[in-house]
Amino acid sequence: MGKQGPMRIHIDGDTYFLAMTGAGVSAESGIPTFRGEGGLWENHSFEKLASPEGFESDPALVWRFYSHRRRVARECRPNAGHHALAALERRLGERFLLVTQNVDGLHRDAGSERLVELHGNLFTSRCADCARAPFEDRAVFGNGAPRCEECGGRLRPHIVWFGERLNAEHFEQIEAFLGRARRGRLVFLAAGTSGVVFPAAGLVDVARQFGAETWLVNVDPPENAHRFEHFVQGRSGEELPRLL
Ligand code: BV8
Ligand code: ZN
């Protein structure tokens, strides 16, 4: 891991830029991170609530958890970090891709379009029991769990829970981008992530296999900091506009 990196990343006409964000990027918009507050909600572990087992055993509790997060997230606005990434996308076009672990939708609100929501989206639901397509859903549920209008089955948040596979199409999209990036110079930047959740935390290693110059922006050195050449310690809302 390099020393405090230079304050700007060299980005020019043949730079391909892959960014990955975690909860730290949304923290400055008022969305609590996962491991900051000990990862508990109403004394339930986050990993338990965000799991198929948790949903099986108490769907109403899981829907109360996600309804709480919908209430919090819908009052939040993108911050300068989100906007800096959206601006870079407008500048680089198809030479830019943003992969986020966040489910809060703030990158989309900031105008990001070349975006992969690796862990799903808080404001989308789907049916756990029929092949109905995932649909936008901003509703909150105080008690009880909503049923599917089409089959009467159980609705669930369209989110990747612990122990669930990620969407294979997302990996194909990332691999295709990395393949194209061989034509130029690849930069990989991760911001606001503790680097403990896989496979997202392994993306830096994949990028390095494709020859990426790697950067990490975080308020403190997380677990996988040593995997990055450049580490910029600071808040993403301040550092991203400066770096990009
Ligand atoms: C899979 C959706 C397998 C939910 C999320 C045992 C049993 C089961 C699975 C496992 C197991 N052991 C390991 C695993 C694998 C597991 C995993 O990695 N677990 C971890 C905990 C060890 N992974 C999975 O289960 C994945 N699936 O492996 O499937 C499989 C394979 C084949 C066939 C079948 C199955 C699924 C992972 C996806 C889980 N879903 N989210 C929801 O959100 O409700 S992950 C969840 O954590 C969030 O998405 C979050 O984004 C993500 C990562 O957290 P971070 O974003 O990094 O946030 P965190 O709070 O941790 O860190 C924030 C950082 O920002 C901190 O470092 C902080 O210092 C910094 N920061 C704070 N403020 C700022 C800042 N930095 C800059 N500026 C600031 N202002
Ligand atoms: Zn259904």
C-alpha cells in the first residue's frame, strides 16, 4: 500500500475507470454504515436480517427492517462524492463503469447511469414465489409482510442477501468492461468500503489481474487496504471531488 497518494489521479483520453463504492460513500448523505454502529438493528444482527433464513423465519421482522431503511434512505440526497463520480462518467462515457455495493439508489439519484448495483436496490421488490419481474416499490410495511398480487406468494426486497448468489449478468458486464479496458490504461478506485464482503471485496484483485492502477479512499485503512497501491485517507465527499 503506497504512502498518501498524489492528490489527483491522472485521467486522460485513454483512461478506463472502474469505481466501486460501499456504505462509506453514502454515510455523508446520512445513511448509517453497516459496521459502524456494530451492525445491529433492534438487537438483531444485520447478517441475520439480510439473509434467506432470516426472511423464512420472520418475514414481518425483515420487512420492518427494510421499511425502516426505505424511510431513512428516501429522505437522503446524494453528496459531493456521488456527484463527482457522475461527473466523471459524463466525461469518460463508455470508458467508465461504477459498481456499487450500496442499495440506497443515491448514485442513480446523482445521475449515474453506467452503474451496476451489485447487491440490488432497496426500492425494488420481487416475488419470492413466482417469476414476476422485479418492480419499483417505495412502500413501507409496519406490521406483516406484503403478498404478491399475481400469485399470493411472498414479496421480498430485490436485494442480494448473505448466502445468496450475485447476479451473473453483473459479473459479465464488469468482465466485458475490463476486457475493453485492455486497449487503454485501467484505473480501479474503491471508496467507502470495509472490504469484508465477498465477492465485492475481491474486485480489486480482479482489476489488478487486468493491470489496473489501484486507489482506495476511506476514512480509515480497512481490512483489504494492502491490496491497493494508493491509499487516500479521508472522507469520500471531500476526497473524490479532489481526486477526480
Ligand atoms: C455469496 C445487501 C455464496 C443486504 C449485502 C458464511 C455464510 C454465508 C456466506 C458467507 C459466510 N462467510 C462468508 C460468506 C460470504 C459472504 C460474506 O462475504 N460475508 C462477510 C460478512 C464475511 N458473502 C455473501 O454471502 C455473498 N454471497 O457469497 O454467495 C454462494 C455462492 C454460490 C452459490 C450460492 C451461494 C452475498 C454478499 C451480499 C450481501 N448483501 N447487502 C442489505 O444491504 O440489506 S452486503 C452489505 O455489506 C451491504 O451491501 C454493504 O454495502 C456491504 C459491504 O459493506 P460496506 O459497504 O463495506 O460498508 P461497511 O459499513 O462495512 O464499511 C463502510 C466503510 O466506509 C468503513 O470502512 C468506514 O470506515 C468507511 N467510511 C465511513 N464513512 C466514510 C467512510 N469512508 C469514506 N468516507 C466516509 N464519509
Ligand atoms: Zn408472485
